[in-house]
Amino acid sequence: MPRLGDLTERVALARFVPDPDGKGGQVDTPVPLSPPMVWADVQDSHGPVALRLLGPQLQALASHVVVLPYHRELAALPLVQVLQVRVTWGSRVLQVVGRGLRRRQDALVLACTETTP
């Protein structure tokens, strides 16, 4: 488990699933994960800590690294559905581009890119 003092940011987790909009198109509808709000450590992805957590391939894709306590629902999602998850951090929205486990599956590490809300 990450140290309590490291988890200083409150983030919301939701999976965005496509729904028909009634006009032949689709709209992304947020479905909150359970639990929907967690404490996390959010970092810039361009430091040595991010490289250690993500590896070079994911670090190249990501703008942020989000470390949170093990989240059963998020960990159980297949990767294709993990890529539909967005992390809301204050007024910023981060799209998940990769996921990893840290030390004995006690924490999840999410590689994210910042998107417009």
C-alpha cells in the first residue's frame, strides 16, 4: 500500500462507455467506478520516479502518473476497458493509457494523458 502521506490528491474514477445519441452517432456516458473517489498521488510523467514506475514505453505516451491504492474494480477490468477510464483531478481530466501493479499488488499505477473535459 502506498504510504498515507503520499496520497494527497482526491481523484474521481469513471469509465466512459459509448451510448447511442438517437441521431445515428454516439456520446460517451460516464459510469463511476466503485468506489468512485479515492486518494492518489498524481505526478508529472517526466521524472525518474515515473520512468521507474512506468518503463520507457508508457512514459513516452503519458503526461501524468497516478498512483492509488489497489482498486478491485479497476484492476479487474480488461485493458480495452481500462483505456475508457478517465481520472478527474480537480478541474483536470486525465485519460488512462496504461495500467500497472506496484509491489505485491498493493497499488495501481496509471499512465495518463491530459484531455479536455
